[in-house]
Amino acid sequence: MKKFALIVLMAVALAGCTGAQKGAGIGAVAGAGLGAIIGYQSGHAAQGALIGGALGAGGGALAGDAMEDKEAK
């Protein structure tokens, strides 16, 4: 139930954002989750989540910006 509430809250928060901001938010969440899973296997879940979140936010922002530029053309 907590995960569903978090997803709904995130969707509402991202509704008025630009493409880059939406991409960064989604990428950060996805990257943090994946980083935590990978880090957990070596005993460093928190560090993995931080690194994955940062990389995911950067990649997501670039992808969101590119999608926004493509839609504008």
C-alpha cells in the first residue's frame, strides 16, 4: 500500500513539470531502486541507492529533455 501511495504522490507532483524534470524524477526513483538491489548483494544497499539515484536522475533528465525537444518539432 505504501508503494502505491508513493507512486500516486509522485505522479501528482510531476504533473506540472517540464519533460526534463519528469525524466529526472522518474530516473532517480528507478535508478535508486536498481542501485539498492545491486548494492544489497554486496552489503552496500544505501550507497548503491545513492549512486543509482544520481545517475538515474541525470540520465532521466537528458532523456526527458530530448523527448520534449522531439515533440516540439
